[in-house]
Amino acid sequence: MKSKKKPQERVGVYICHCGSNIAGVVNVEDVSTWAGKELEKEGVVVARDYKFMCSSLGQELIEKDIKEQGLTRVVVAACSPHLHEPTFRNACSRAGVNPYLFEMTNIREQDSWVTTDKLEATKKAKSLVSAAVGRVVYQKPLESLFVPIDPNVLVVGGGVTGIQAALEIANSGQHVYLVEREPSIGGHMAQFDKTFPTLDCSACILTPKMFDAGNHKNITMLTWSEVEKVEGYIGNFTVTIRKRARFIEESLCTGCGVCWEKCPKKVVDDVFEAGLGYRKAVYTPFPQAVPKYPVIDHENCTYFQKGTCKACEKFCPTGAIKFDQQDEILTVKVGNIILATGYDLFDARKIPNYGYGRLPNVFTSLEFERMTNAAGPTMGKVVLRDGVTQPKSVAVIHCVGSRDKNYHNYCSSICCMQSLKFAHLVKEKTGGDVYQFYIDMRTPGKSYDEFYQKIIHEGVNMIRGKVAEIIEGEGGLIVQAEDTLVGKQRRIPVDMVILSAGLESRADAKEVAQKFGISCSADDWFIERHPKLDPVATMTDGVFVAGACQGPKDIPASVAQGAAAAARVLSIIGQGEIEIEAATAMVDEITCVGCKQCVASCPYQAIQFLEEKGKAYVQEALCKGCGTCVGTCLPKSITLKHFTDEQIVAEMIGAMRVMKSFEMTEVA
Amino acid sequence: MTNSIPEFETDTNCFLIIGSNTSEGHPLIATRVLKAQKRGAKVIVLDPRKNQIGHWADIFHTFRPGSDVAIFNGLMNVIISESLQDEAFIAERTEDFEALKTLVAEYTPEKVAEISGIPADVIREIARTYAKGKPAAILYAMGITQHTTGVDNVKSTSNLAMLCGNMGILGGGVNPLRGQNNVQGACDMGGLPNVYPGYQAVTIPEVQKKFQDAWGSAGPLTVGMTVTEMLHATQEGKVRALYVMGENPMVSDPDLNHVRHCLEQTEFLVVQDIFLTETAEMAHVVLPGTSFAEKDGTFSNTERRVQRVRQAIKPVGDAKEDWIIICELARKMGASGFDFQSAQAVMEEINKLTPSYGGITYERLEELGSLQWPCPTVDHPGTPYLHKGKFSRGLGKFFALEFKEPNELPNDEYPFTLTTGRLMFHFHTGSMTRRSKKLDSEVPEAYVEINVKDAGKIGLNGHKRVRVTSRRGEIELGVRITDDIKRGVVFIPFHFAEAAANKLTNSAIDPVAKIPEYKVCAVKVEVF
Amino acid sequence: MYEPKIIGFLCNWCSYRGADTAGMARMKYPPNVKIIRVPCSGRISPELVLRSFREGADGVILLGCHIGDCHYATGNHRTAKRMPVLKKLMEYTGIEPERLYINWVSAAEGEKFTTVIKEFTETISALPPFVETMK
Amino acid sequence: MTDRLTTLRKTIENVLPNVEGVLALRIGPGGITAPHLFSKEHSEELDKLALWPKEPVPDTLKIILRAHPDAKLAIVCRGCEERGIVEMFKHSQLNLDNLTLIGLQCEQDEAEFCRCAKPFTVHSKLTVGEPIEGVPDPLTAKIEAMSQPEKQAFWKQEFEHCIKCYGCRNICPQCFCNICALEDETWVETGRLPMPNPSMYHMVRAMHMTAKCVACRECEETCPADIPMAVHFRLIARDVREMFNYEPGASMDQKPPQLLVLEEGEYERSGLPH
Amino acid sequence: MIDYKNVLTTCPYCGTGCALHLQVLDEKLVGVLPAKNHVVSEGGLCIKGWNVHAFVNHPDRLTTPLIRKNGKLEEATWDEALTLIADKFGEVKTASGPDSVAILTSAKCTNEENYLLQKFARAVIGTNNVDHCARL
């Protein structure tokens, strides 16, 4: 029988005002006075309220009480523990109280911010404080376990973000596996011609980085590859990667290009060229591709489809074509993972009013990017779908799929600047009229608004209004919109329309998140640990996110995040070992009856069965502390540290006791 | 018990249970009551506490401890005034009915309601239910007997049973539920100061001669001392040596401070037991006996059913079967007639000297499982229910009994009435059950049960421990707040030596049966 | 009308953060639910739910990550297998099964959290107090 | 029954030389039956071999195996007891290689007494008697048909009768834990009678019997309060079968469903929100 | 050799007289099994009955006679203890008469033991000072 005697502890209770965030709704003085008096029987010896508990003065208050009043347990009622639990745990630790003897209760996000009635909010706060006090006396000191960090890193996604992250890490001397789904790294940025607001040549600034990454001794480049499975935990991930068959022997290939010159099969390139151009069945997406090796497109290759051809094999000077190549499954061990999987472009076909796909001279932003690229399908010429006619007037439509409750509520953040860039390029290349249809202009980056002013001076027509419809007429297109500045409907005839499509999360973002054990927001962007203070970490230790996979971002922000994620990873590697979850499960060998039910129930295979003893055993380093086994074990021989039945029940009783007492006083 | 346990399930149509916490004290008897209820029988429970059986009874009410005689008189008042009595039975089988009738006429339901706290209408309802529920059985336990009016209470139960013709029939009767496993057997075997085995009075010279012939020597013609008297006598030096086998008066007897004083005065105390009980700790010589699992013998249950106890394991350590110890001691003192080779051999002597046990042999028990005495011969089938056709004394006598207050009543200083009793999870002085892990974990320590309103009155706001004081002593213990106990009454289980309820209880005794008033004394309850 | 007492067991990774999200968006919901944070909905054994009712809870709400999104991969699968059985048991014992509610709320679903809490509080308010029904 | 008794005696006589003992029922003093370990040294005891009333023989097996884990034994088991043994095996509580099962098929009156859906053995290689069809369970049907308030009142009353003897737990062949959650005051209040409604004891026990109860009904039989608790277990067993396609004791290698991840279609059948 | 037996006996807690089997494995008490076709208990037991074996081998059990020497109880042999008692009883009986000895029999012991002890009181000591806690 477990000892059920209630422990005698000295508990300190601290109620945070959080300025007026909490104190504006919850009567914090009342809560602290009440706790000091009514919870005395539960062990409370000090109860205070303070403006900002998380401030250094607030923390010192706790530390001082611990030392002077001999507190053995600390409860802080403030914001979400996801925010400041570590802060107060550290404060306790400094004053000599084990961090696991601290309990935090959330009276801001889950009380003052969500409750209208001040009295009710105060009651709820009391109830939550009572619950925390009830629990904290049963908490036990825990010591963390440390495991060594594997210094290798996995970066998923070879766009500019991933490249940046990979280079930062590789340059510091650690090894990186860079996994890219496409045949070449480079991502979206490789498709662009110019970048806003500086109008640098995109390729000129990106390709050197791609080259560096491709040739770095510390980077293993795995293009045309995808991550299949991730196991393990921070410091010790085992990642399974499928390296798809290129049908090219990389060690023999020189990237001379004879194969794609000789390949008879022409294919519309709707990935890199956005459908405007062609490639062969054996190809590299673009001339500066890294790595230089082409891939054979199995679905379009005549040999694979019809069994004859082999032109490439015939002409290859080094005999590098290998039609019998198979997918390769690699297993790599890494300590940290950075996800930089980027974004998908919003599919403009979803808005039928804009006619994309139906009206030939409606283009998407990506199509226009390729069109203006000197190496692109039109050699940089701005022309209509017929490939020859230069447009005399062009409309650029903002917020296509963004800021629209039918599609995405969010602002894609890059479209305004991108559209201005398009206006400039149209003017520069055709001298025609440009009409910008926008909802609001958003130019908050460095030199962004200056760029906007400059474009206005170039004589671009700015029309504030959401485009209702694009129709055919008068030998071209007619854009219908309400000009909200003048308050009148306008019909503007143009030759060409560019839809500045928004960014959206990758179609398989959910699947990827699941694979890596992180979560997605409602729009399927990966969720960061904290939107302000921890933007590149995730709730899963050792897995970081960077760039547009976390939300729409422009190049500078993506690059910054790539570097930031790299810095976080390097700091972990630098620690050499990492503290892992102390709140793991534990088997009481005396009471375990050896029925093996827990072994089957563990999602991590962390429970071993010791045949000799006939008992179950938890491997701490594998245990993630979910507690599923606890719910399975009938005699309750397994306990989850820090979430024991005793603790949860005490917390529940604490909350309930106060609710009941209010009920009684109200009746009386 | 006049009747048998299985009859309850099959025959009884109404149960009047008073002063018995049946489902805790005698759980498997409560089972039969429950099964009868499922068959349609009515269950009436009266007790100062709404105990478990009270929760599922058809009629339940609390009453003031000690008002039993008044309640019975009130019930009989209703029955007679509504002519629900069994005239034929009264005429043929009983005597002195008129005296009873005259007396109970005074006890109107309204008057009884005032004394007992049971509303007049409820008294009427109970009376009607009982009278119309023939065969109806009265079940009681120490709640009836442990009073200074214990004998009156018992007589009242038989008054009521006879009034409705519920004696001598299957499923009826007056059924005291004996508390200890073999209290029936201990009485049957002459473990009393006034009788030899089989209730043969010590004062009758023929009886004395019979035993003298059989044993070579016998006791005097005078009645000996009861427990309470023995203890008093030690103080005066009248009793110099005391031999206690398997009893623990240091927890079980009333007014323990006084008991301690007496035992300290005893010149030579021998205790034979399986544990070093509170009494054994005071002994001059302690003899290690054996538990039921280590010896052969028989127990007689509350329905006079004699059943075998069989040895399952050898005695632990150097302990010896108690019957062997007695034989060895007797032989040591030079006595003859103690050369038994087995418990069976002892039973053979009992068969010869105890008429009611004449036919209860080990061979028959092996074959039949059990036999209920009276069973005078080896071809007698045993007696499931008594008084069939005729009472042992001939006619059944009605006793006209006035209600008398208990010896000690609450006052301003001691405002609560303390009543004591048992719990499901412990047995008697707890020497065995408190050493059983499972049972001990259920109720590891003593507590006082108090009504929720009284708890508020004494300021028990969240406090977990109280001090209970009577004129004789004080104990400190836990507290349980409940609305299942009558206001003004507190209850303490007596199993716990460290907070022994019997430090508080009154040693005032019934003048006839010499039974102490465990069920009523005045106490105060204070928080600290 | 009475104020129902509701215990909410929320997983640390999705639902508790979903509640935080609701807070950050200043969405309002009734104060009856007292949230207890657990690592995973799989940690909640039927015993804990039953004990909450025993202590006088009128309703118990159990929120976890969406199936497939569990921070512990498949911890919530066990919840999805255990709790329906408990609901059935409640039904067979004559306890309104709607007193126990299981749903999935992600960290982003502040609005869903608010709706779920509002609806559950309404459901429970429409039932008599649990303790009363057991008397 | 004489016929089965003779055949069973013969079967045991044949098995006895190859094992350390055969667990079966024996008539004792006063005609009271109890499980007994028959041995070749005392084969004359087979004169007292009995069939009925059914006793929790697997429970006795459990006790013997704790002290003699490698004992080579045979056991006479009815359908329910065989299922119990299978579950014990699946919970690593015994080694089937060391155990000879002698299946005893129930007769009509016995099956009806137990309201048994499967009064026959399926795994035993040696069998005695002819298997018969299962019989309906009118009690469970009756209780299930009650309205919610009726159920509430019914079970409140039944739980009020409970004297907390732990007999149902003690006698259950599936309760083999060293310590028991029902004895932990975190879950079941100690020392209180009647237990507060709804009984934590019975609710927790019903949950623990999920995917475990083999419908032997020993619990109901030993209950001094006559509580029809197996009704709960049977209703839940039906749900588990429907939701997760699992039946305790039916197969040797199927794992209890609540341990595993959701299979195709299970979530949809669980009744949880989509 | 596995020595397992069920010993049918009567429960020593309370006067109901339920039957139970003591489960004995290799001469150790390992459990309790109710008796299904018993006339009183019909296969049921209360919690005390189910745990009746638990105290038997408790370490507190008295395993040897004890004699008080210098105020303390000390272990002694059976012969020492019985001789001391016999001598003392004899001396008290001779000096103060048989009624200066009193004997408490037991409602927890068997009929046979109660019979023998009252026989001892009446036949060996010569007193009717025999009682037990029937009233308690």
C-alpha cells in the first residue's frame, strides 16, 4: 500500500498582476489574501501578489521567501506555463528548491482573458490556485537525465532558407545532410529574375550559395530524395531517407549535357518553368542546377514507357546512364533537424472570376517571374500567351487568395512588393500602362516603402479596390473593380493580367508535420514554440522550422530564420549533451505482475520486459513521458513522474473543493 | 436465535431489525434479508444510525438510544388498539396478556414519539407492517442487550413476537445475532458462572452430582462471579488469580481505566492468546495458543448450528492447541480426566454430559456438515427452530415493562450520547483484523461519527481530529461527518485499543444479566 | 439553475495550447471548466475520470490532439479506444454518458476550444447536478 | 451427468501418469465441493470427483503456479474457464506448454444457470461431453432495456447492497495483480458502507474487466449482495466486440484492443466526434 | 511434489458461521475460497472471511510461553510456565479457597476448549467463577 499520508510542506503562493492583463479582471489581492487564509490548512505559509512576477524583482521575491521562510514548494499563478514555467523553475532552482517542486497555474490565457465577469474570474483564479496548491505538495524532486548530442544535422528543404541553414552549420564544422525533393537545390528563389526592393539578379546572389552548398565538405547533398521516417528524440534521431533513382551514375556523370541535348522527348516543364517552357525527359531543371547531374523522368522517358530509345545512353561519353538504378534507402543519425520545406503558390484556378486557365492572357506571378527571367522560356521578353505580342497595358492584381475569407484569411506578406516589382519590370521591358489593383499597400521592410514611392513615380496607376471579375472584351481583357478611393465602379481594358497569387502551406505539410512530430496551425503552417520568443523552435525538442514553411515570408526573413535555426542547433551541439524529459514513467517492480500490457501500449517501444525477473522496465532515454502506459496498467504499478495519480487527483480535488465551497456560500 | 438463517430467505415476510447493524455485523445474514426483500418481504430497521441495511430497508428511522422498551410498548399499543394481535396464539400459548395490555395502553404513539424521537405515524406504520407481515422475524444484536435495561429490552422483543403469534413458526421468532463466532458455544459449554454445559444449573444438587460422578469432582452449589464481578473482586483481594483464555478485557470491557486498575491489582494473571494483547501485556504468565486454522474443534453459531473447525496447518512456533494446553495444565495439577488424544475425544465426553449436544458427533458432522441443537441423540435431525407448539417453560409469559431511562443521560457538560459498535472491517478487539493488511487498510484508525449539523455546532470546520471525553476518561481520534447518524448521538467503533471507546463507556450493568451499558453514555466532543 | 462544476483534462501540446490560443484572442467562454494539464490525453485513465465524478464534478471533458497529430504519435489512439468504453459503462449504469465528452483541439483551434467549452457547459447545465442524481 | 462424470474420471485417469496433478472438483465433508489437485499417488480420491457446482478452478491454478511456475499440470475446464486460461496465458501468467486442458462441455441446465453464450470449449484437445449451443441472457437484456432513470435507480440500489467483501475480485480468474487498484484509496474510498453512489469499486472494476471478462459469472455467484455485475461486463464485452473486433479468450494471439493503435474503421465505430 | 489442499472450516469472525476453505499450499496458508453449497454462506463471504488467513502467520504471533521476571515478560519453556501456573493456582486455592481463582473462557475458542476450561475450573480448581465476554 502506498503511503497516503498528506505531506507536510511549506508552500509559497504568488499571484501575478501581469500589469492589468490579469489584475484588470481578477481581484488579485483578494486571491492572495484568500489563499493565505483558506489554504493554510493545505500548507500555504506565504501568499503574495505582485505586478510582474516574471520580472527580476518578482523572481527575487520568490527566492527571498524560499530562503527566509523555508518554503519547500512554490506556486505561481500567472500566464501560461508554456511561457514562463522555465523562468520560475530556474528561480526556484537558484534558491535551492528543485524545479519540479514548482507549479504554475494559468490565470491569464485561461482566466482573465477569457472571462468577462470579474467576480467569476476571481473565483476561477481561486479555484485554480487551490488546485495548484493541492498538487504541489505531492510533487517530488526530479533530476534530469542527460544524453549526448549527435552533432550531425538534418536540413529538410534546399531552398534559400535550407541552404543558408546548411551553410551556417557546415561552416562551423558540423556535418549536414541536406535533403531536397527536386533534382536541384535552389527552391523558388532560383526561378526568380529580380528581387525586391534592390532589383538584384536573383540568380547572381543565389547560385554562389548553391555552389558552396554543393561543394561543401561538411554537406551531404541528397537531392531527388525524401524523408520517409523519423525515430528517436533530440540528440538521437534516426532518419530514413529515400533517395530516388536518377538513372544516372553520379560518380561517372560530368554534367556535360549531351544526354538532354540528344533526348528526343520534349516535356512541358510545369515545375520550374511554371508550364511556360519545355524540358527533356532527361534534364536538369536549370543550367546552374546543383548538383549538376540530371535525372531521367521515368514517366516521360520513351525507353521506360515504350522499351526502346536509349539515345542518352548511346551518346553519354562516360556511360553514366543506368536504366536499372533502384531507389536507395539511407539511414542517417542526426541530433537535430531543421525543416525548411517552403511554400506552395496559391492555385489561382480556384477563383473562377479571375479566369486563370480559361483566359489565356491571365498569368500567375510565377509565370511572370519566369517570363522576365533572361534564362526563361521567353528569354526575358514580356509577351502574351501567343509568345510574340507585347502587351500595351498590364493589370497586376494583389491579394489573390490572400486576405479573403473564401480562401486564406492571412496576408501573404510578399505580394505587394512582388507586384510593385512586376510593375517596374513591365514598364522597363514594354513601356506599357500598368494598373495595380490593391486592397491595402503593405511595405514594412527596409527600403520597401521607398521602392513603392519610386514605382508610383514611374507612372504606375494605383487603384485601391478588390477586383470583382476579369472578362474578355474589346480585343483584350476587362478588369472590373470598385475604386474605393473614389467610390465608383471601374472597367479597365488591358492586354494582360498578372495575378499576384498568395503563398500557402505545402500540400503535404500535415503529413510532414506528423512525420517529424510537430504540429500545424489551422492553415497548415508549422507551429513554432513561441510566436515571439521562440520563432524557430517547435514543441518537439530538436526539431526546428525556418522560412516560409512556418508562414509567408520574403527572402530576407527566410534567410534570417535559416541562420537563426542554425544558430539554435549549433548552440545545442555546443552543449555536448542535453537534458531530456525528467517526467518519465517508472515501474514499481514489487507490484508489477508481468502481464506485458504496457509493453504493447507504449508508442515509443520504451518499455522492455525483463524475462528473468518477469517485470516490465522503462528505458528512460526512450520514454517521452506521455503516460499512456499508466492508463493501461491495471494495478497501477507504473507511475508517470510529475503526473502521478496522486498529483492529478490532488489537483482535481483542489479545484473541486473551491467550486463546492462557493456553491455553499452562495446557497447560504 | 429461535429460528434459522435459511428460513429468512424462504419464509419470513417481515423483518423488524433493531439494535443490529446486520450488514456489517452479520453480513451473510443480511444477505438472506436482502434476498427475502427481493422476494417481497418488508424490512424495517430501527437504529440510532442509518447503517447500511437502513439504507435499503423499506422503513428506517433513527431513535434515541435506550428508548427501546418504550418503542416496543408503542408498537404493541398500536397493534392492540387496532386489534391486529393473534388472539388464538395469545389464548393458547401465553399468559399474563392482560397486564401487558393495561400497561401498553399508556404508551400511545404520540407519547413514544416524544421519548424515542420516532414520529407517531412511523410507529403506527411499523406496527401495522409487522403485525400483517406474518411470519415476521425480529432480529437484534447488542443494540438491544447492552443496556442497563437489557433484559427488559429482550423481554419486550418476545412480548411483541408472541403478541402476533410469531413464535414457534418457520420464518418468525426472536433472533439475537451473536457477536462472536462461538459465544453461543461458550455459553452452551458452561462458560458461565451459573450453569454447567447444556445450561444445567450449578445450584441443583442432582446436576452437581452428575458432574461429580463424571469428572470425579465438580464446582460448588453456589453461583460464581461474572466478569465484571471478578474484576471488582480483584481489588478487594477476593480474587487472587485470574486465568484468561482468548479474551481481551483491556479493550472489550467498559470503563477501561477501571479495568486496568483491577488487572494491576491482580496477584497472578495468566493469559492464553495468540497475540500479545493489551491484556496479555499485563500478565504474569503468557501462554501461546493457536488460531482456528491450527486446530480441530467445533464452533456453534448464532442459530445453534454446530460446525467443524479443521486444522489446516501446524501450530506456529512453539504454540500449542488451546485444548492441549488446558489438559497439560490440569495434569500438571495432578488432575485426572484430562487425557484426551484429540478434540473429537473431548466432543465424545460432551455428547455424554450435555443433553442438547447428545447427538452431535464428529462422524455426523463429517457427513451432514452441521447440526443444530437441541440434538439429543445420534438419530435426531437437529432443531432448526425452537418453541414449536410449546415453550420450554410451558406457556409463554408476557412481561408488562415500564420504560426506564438509561443510567447516564447527556447534560450541558456532556451533551452527546455515545453509542459504540462494530465495523464491517474489524472484529471485536481488533487483535486479528488489525493484523490483516487488507482489513487494516480499510479502517486503519479509530474515528467518531457525528451528525453534520452537530459538527457545525462544535466548530469542526475542516479539523480532522477531536477529543471525546466522558466522566471516566478521554480519547483522541479521527472524525467522520455524516447525516446518517441521529443528531445528538455520536458513534465510536470499539476495535481500536489506542483510542478505545471503552475508556469512555459506563460500567453500569443490567441488574439481572449483568451486561454493561455499552450503548449509552454521555460525552463531550471537542476539536483541538 | 446551478453552476455546473466541470473538470477539463487537456493535453499539454495541443489542447492546452488551444486554450491559450483562445485566451490570446480574448475569446470568452464560461468559467465552469477547470483545466488540468496532462502530458497526453492517453495519460487519463478511466479511474481519473470516475474519481472526478466522485469528487462532485458534473461533467468531465477530455481534449487531446487530433488523431494523427499526437505529440506522442499514438498516445491519443489509446484515449479513443478507452473512453468510448467508459461512456458506454456510464450509460449502462444509468449515468448520462454526455457528462463525459471527448474531442480533439489543436494548438491553433482557439475558436474550436471556445465553442466546445461553451457547448459542453450548456449540455451539463441542462442536466441536474451529478451529486443530486446519485442520491 | 453420471455419464460425463464417468468419462471425465476415465480421462483424468489416463492423463494422471503424465502430469504432476490434475485440477478438478472433489466432494468434501458435508457434501461441499472444492477444487482439488488429484495426483497419481492418490488416484482413489477420484471416487469423490464432482462436476457441479462449478468452482473457480483457474483461480486455484493461479495460486499453485505462483509457487510452482514450472509445474506440469492438467486442468478440467469448462468453456468459460478455458477462456480464462487463455487470457491468463495472454497476460503471461502461465505457460500453456505445461498445461493439459481437459474440456468439460456444459449441459443445458448449467448453461442456463450461467446465462452462457458459449458453454463449450474450443482449444482443449481432450473433451468430455457434447458441446451445446449458447443460451440467451434474459437478465442482461432486461437491464439493458431499462430507461436511463430506471437504470440509475436500479444500480444505485444494487450498489447500496454491496458490502465491499472484494469477493468478486478475489474469485475472478482474471484478477491476478499483486496489488489492486480497488484497494487503493485513490480510487476506492476505504472503510465506508454503503459505498457512495455510483460505486467507484464497481465502476473501476467494470473498466478493468474490459476485454478481460470471460463470462464465467463466478463474481455474481460469490456476491453476498446478489449484485448482477456480470451484466455490465457482458454489455461492455459486446461493445468491444463491435467496436474493436475483440473477444476475450477466443484467440491465443489477439492483443487487447485498448493497448493498440486505431485500426481502419475503429474510430468511426467508437462514437467519438469527427 | 505439489501439496495443495482445501481445508473446509468455519469462519472465526462473528456468529453467522459461514463455511470457508483454507487454501493450503505446501503447508502454508495461501488463501480462502468460499464454500458454494454450504447451508449458511452459500458460496459467499464478507471481507473478514475472505481475509481470515491473513493474521495467522503474522510476525506478532506468540510462539513461546512468556514469564514475567523483574517486571518484564521473558521467554520460557512450556514446562516452566505450566509448572509456575500449577504451583501458583495450587497455592492460592489452598491459602484462600477455590473461589479466589477466576477463569475467563472464550467466545473465540472452540466448544471443546470451552468445555475443558470450565471443567478445569469446576473439577480441578473447584470454583464456579467461570465467565466469558458473552455480554460484551
